[in-house]
Amino acid sequence: MRTQVAIIGAGPAGLLLGQLLHKSGIDNIILERQTGDYVLSRIRAGIIEQGTIDLLDEVGAGARMHEEGLPHEGVLMCIDGVRHRIPLKDLTGKIVMVYGQTEITKDLMDHRALAGVPTVYSAHDVSLHDIFSDTPRVTYTADGKSHELACDYIAGCDGFHGISRQSAPSGAITTHERVYPLGWLGILSETPPVSHEAMYVRHERGFALCSLRSPTRSRYYIQCKPDEDIAAWPDQRFWDEFKPRLDEESREQLIIGPSIEKSVAPLRSFVAEPMRFGRLFLAGDAAHIVPPTGAKGLNLAASDVHYLSQALIERYAEKSDAGLDHYSERALSRVWKAERFSWWMTTLLHAIAETSFDRKIQLAELDYLFGSKAGAAAFSENYVGLPY
């Protein structure tokens, strides 16, 4: 079997890349280790940037997002019981959209199926071969049979634990990492949100986030230990810890109910450089991880896919390798800016300051953010997404 581009991973990054390439007439096949149902069961990010919105529209998969998604023109911050609003659209002319990653994945899956473009689910024992040659190959097993897929290029969109980054030669990757001494304990509940815009909470008990998936479905988080035992957190314990962190207005509006999903996410920053190895290109979580505070994970994957798709389209249309040769440099430039913003928001809003000096610096930074139009504009520019 042969294709032009083999894509490893059927998450949003792989699916979006596949549709951008298909739209330009470039053959591609996606290999996914899990079943389609498993992929759709993963609960992930819910805030997407304007650039991601535009890419979904470009491949024709944005209709339901515009119908059901919730545009946000601002973001709230509650600091020690006092609310502040940053008007994103007024300061940048752009918005963010609340629309779950699961829904994006489903839309892209459906769109790919309608287009008749192949995806192989339950592809096991995936192995990449000859990535520095002109004839790379991918071998795998599916339906109890061994298969070989010849291709021109391989796109590794299979996440942090995937085979793609592991297939780079020993010593070829430089990694940069910061592991934070905290995690997020999150629940999803069929309850109306306390606010129609996302609200970040700084409190002496620890960070909290009030987010939403719809007018009737809320996503709430509290700061916890990175190795917190989820079994030790029945719903009532979560609500008892979450509610005191809110301001008075939010506490009055809070409606509690049974969780329909609950999880703990340790926080880390991670970057692998470079993002190209011969004919293998990494994208999304295969190359970088950000703490969720800045809402950048899915959006960074989308920007990687934008750069990679444009480079591959240029290669096939113009026989030019310029875009491919500069892919890693271009993607990493934006990655590091998003890493900085996510690190900054994480250290600014969580209860991790070690000294009274550190805590005073947090408050001074917040005072500047709320009191300076330039400070608020810089925050907004990063939050809605830097240009590609």
C-alpha cells in the first residue's frame, strides 16, 4: 500500500492535517492505535483561538462549532474575591470559542468519512522505517494482519507517548522540561455555569477555574497535588473545596450536581527540539506540552498543522523544499511564545509562591495587568492567539 503522507494519530492534529492535505489533492492515510470510540471518549481542551476556528472553517468542518460553540469576547479573573474582566475583543478585535476538543474531533472524523479519506483504527505495533531516506515506510498490524505503508513523508501527530518522537535517532532530540508541583482536579457536570465567560480564580486555598461546555454543562477545576488520588475525591468533597474559592456572586449562583467525568491532570511544560528528522515531522503533543492554564495545547497543535500543511502543499505544488526545511524553526518560534505565556499564567495564578516576596510579585503583576491598558492588551493578544 502507498500514500503520499502517512499520518500517525487520529486526534485533532492528525485529522486536521489530513483534511487540509486532502483539500489540496494530497493523498494521506491516518493510522490510529486506539478505536474511534476511545478517541472520542477523551475529554480535553475547550477554548480555541481564532486561528483554530479559521482552520476548521477552511476544511469545511466548522458548521456545528458556529452553531453550538460559545464565542467569548472577554475573560474574567477573580483575585482574592474581587472580579476583573479583560475585554479580549475590544483590545484585539478577536475572540475565543468555547467548543470541546471531543466535539472538534467528532466533526473532523465525520468530515473525513464523508470525503472517503482512509483512517485505520486499532493499528497496533506501528513502526517507522527509513525516515532519512527518500522512501520512508510505516509497518503495523490491523485485523490480525501485518501491513506496510510506503509514503513520501510521515507526520507524527500521536501525542506525548506516541511512537513518532521515539523514532528519532538517539541523541537527535534536545528536550526542555519544567514539572510543576501541582495538578488540576477537574469535574464535568450537567449544571449551569456560574458565568457565561471563563473565570480564573486566585485564592489562598489554591487556584480554581470556572469554565463551561454549554449553557447547561460546566467544567470546573481546583488546584491539587500532582499525584492526587481521584478515588479520594467524591463529588461532595470537590464542591466543598471549590465553593470557598469563589467570589460571593459566584457562590450564590453555583448549582452543584453529580459529576459525569472527573480527572486529575499533572501540570508540565515540555518542548522537544527539533520537530523534523529527515522525512518525519512532529506536530502537537508529540513535540510539546503546555500547562492548561493558558488554553494553548490544542491551539498549538493547530498552528503546527498549519505550518506543516502549507509546507507539504508547497512541496507538491511547486517542488520546493523551503517550507519543509523551515518547518521546525517556524513552529518552534510560536511554540516557545505559547510556552512562555502558559508558564506565566501558571506561576501568576497558582498558590506555589515560596516566599512573601514571590507572593508580592504575583500581586504586583496582577495589579499591573488590571491597571494598564498595555498590560491587558499584551495578555489579550496572547490569549486569543498570536498570528501564524
